Amino acid sequence: MMLEDQQTKIKEKVLRNFLAEDGTLKHFPAQLKKKLIVLEHLAAGLEAGRSYTEPEINAYIKRYDEDYATIRREWIIHRFMSRELDIYTLNPPEQWTRWDELH
């Protein structure tokens, strides 16, 4: 089996385990690899190049989970987003911490 197929299977399994049928988060993963998969999935709904205010980011995250502060902070820590003066911008995927490069 190709590596890409394995990665797709891993990603699908993690998302099945942590997301409810309506797309909301059942709970936030503790394991880094699984956490990054969920963060990447949630970030996929944001527009590249668009600036978001903190209330806009919070409202977006609340559609998936009430604990918007944790997810927002994790996005910053793992370089999915950058923040400057409470304005959030999605970073290019090349800057994101990659779950598929962890051992």
C-alpha cells in the first residue's frame, strides 16, 4: 500500500473517532498527531489570505467546539495561523506543523 493511502486511512479514522456526525468535535485529542489532524481539518474551512478578528475566529470555532480558546491557541502554537494585534490570518499549509512527519 502506498504511503499516501495509509495517511488518508489514518486521517479518516482519527476524524471518525473525534468528530460527531454533524461535524462537531466530540472531544479534543490529547495525542499530538491526532490533535494536528483535527486542527488541520478545522483550519481547512478558513479562507487563505483573509484577516479574521478574534470574535470571527471564536464564532467559527464555536461551530465545532465550545472551547474556542484552546483551538485558537493550538492553531497559533502549531503555525496554522498567525496573530498580530488580535487579527488572525491563516498561514500557508507549508508552515503548518505536519502530523504526517511525526514518528
